[in-house]
Amino acid sequence: LTEDVDSDEYQKFACAVFALLMRYESLGGAGYQSALAEDAFDVLNEKLGVSCECFASPLNARYGQFCSQFGFDEDRAPDVDAFFGSLGSFFSDDFAPKRGSFEMNPPFVPETMS
């Protein structure tokens, strides 16, 4: 990212950060999810090869690959979460890995848990 605050690149990034922060602030959600400690994520990665989180956000993702509630809209246009690396929703038909190890810690809300 350039340090030139007047550049298009910087302006797009600043807008994406603002949109991301406002979205997650408006959703609230304190207490919806209890994350693992960083050491636990390290053990999962080192011992089991886990490298993708199925329920994360750009604000709390520990690994480089993660699914979030948002990622792409119905026309496959990237959502703001995709700008920060989201693979899209875990429940999306587009998320269909053939192999791998995944960390799953869904939000503790009835809509997700049932």
C-alpha cells in the first residue's frame, strides 16, 4: 500500500476499511463467539495442518485463509470482506474444498448452530 494518501489505491483501501469497521460495529455481536487462544491456533496448524478458519472475519482471522459471513454477493461481485481475504461464507456452494484441515468455531446463535 502506498503512503500517498491522495492516491487511488490509498483511497480505495481507506473506504474498504471504513466499510468493514462500520459493518461489524453495526452488527454488534459481543458474546456471539468465543475464540481460541493464539497458542491453540498454533498447535492446530503445527500438529494438524489447519490453515483455514470456517467462521472468522477480517478483524479476527488467525490464518491467511478464512470464511466470513460475507465475501461475495449473489452475482459473485466481491464484498468488502473479500477485499481483506475472505473466501466467502462457509455455507456458500462456492466453498467446497476437496481436502485440508479446518478450524470451525461458529457463532453461538441458533441460526448457525441448528
